[in-house]
Amino acid sequence: MPQDFSHNQKGQSLIELIVALGILVIIVSGITFLILNTYTLNREADERTRAVFIAEEGLEAVRSIRDNNWGNLPSDGDYCIALSGGNWIFDPNPPPCSQIDKFNRTLTIQDLSQNKKRVSSQVTWDFEEGKTRDVSLVSFFTNWQAPVPSPPTVDLKANGFDGPLTIIEGTELLLDWTTANSPDSCTATGDWLTTGSKDSAGGSESQGIPLAGSYTYTIECSNAQGTG
């Protein structure tokens, strides 16, 4: 009995065409995804590089303000910066700050001590709809123009004179002392009528009328920087 081979071959050719088209769609889709993904990654890298530059610029602006006058650096809080007459200043208006292209920069200042601050420069931007990116750089600033703390000094006088001193018998002995560099404490030793703690701001004490003899009076003051 004759068989219709032409009909079978046409059906087989159609199946092969559909399979080939499916494979082609998969290949094209994969290539398209790789191209778009590469483009997205490159764009994100470019925008992140731009954001890092803007964040670094913020820290450099703070450094410039610090070098001009430490007192112009504000206390704890979030701030914006702006150029005024070619110089960086802190914007009196609070965040959100004005955009730089598509980027928003905010400076956060934290007081660590009287002469040291922590500054964070954060940049945020909308990368895609519903996708936000951010970059944050941190630096520490000190008041390099502040005087270096020194150990305290104390000046002790007997009857208004520096020792050694010879006094006439029967004369009252008055000891007075003055201090500098903010001592935290002062201690008297030797032949004082009352040894031990003394006023760190300075003071005076009568030692009465000493008997004939040799006497030694010492006072030392201390702070975190040392003893003097």
C-alpha cells in the first residue's frame, strides 16, 4: 500500500523550524540580557564614581572651612554646604540639600571633643525607579591651630620673694602661690604648718613666726599633661 512520505517530511520540517526558532529566541534573549546588564553595570559604576567625587568634595570643603576658622564648624547635626564668594560655607538652610545633577549630598558632624570632630559626607541618588544608591565617606578633623596643652606651673613665694630667703627672727612668714595651665590639683610638702591639698587656683597661707632654723616649703601641681 503506497505511503505519503511528502506529508511526513513537511510535518518534520515544521517541527525542526519551530525548534530552531526557539533556540534562536533563547540565544537572542541571552545576548540582549548580557548587553543590557553590562550597560546597567557600567552606568552604575560611572554614577558611583561621580558620587564618590561629590562626597570627597564635601570633605574637602569642610577641611577648607576648618583651616580658615575652626569656630565656623557647627556642632552635632546634618548640614548642607554652598559656595559664597569663592569660599565654602555651611548653608544656613537645613537638609534636604540642593541637588548636584541627580545627586544629594549631606554632611553629618559629630563632636568628639572640644577640638575634634567626626564628619560624614553622604551622597544618595535614584539609580532607577525604586532603586536608590548611596556613598558615604568619613573623615576626622582636629583644630590644629589650638594651643597644645601644657603641664601646669606653680610659682611659690615667701614674703613676696623667691627662695632661698633669710628672714629676720620674729618676722611672720607668709607663703603665697600662683598657678598656670589649669592644674587639677596642688599638694604641699615639707615644713608647711598644714601639708597636703592646696587650692589649685592659687592662694596664700601664714606660717606664723618660725623659730630659728632652716625650713623647706614645696608645692607641686598636676593635670592630665603632667606635673609642675
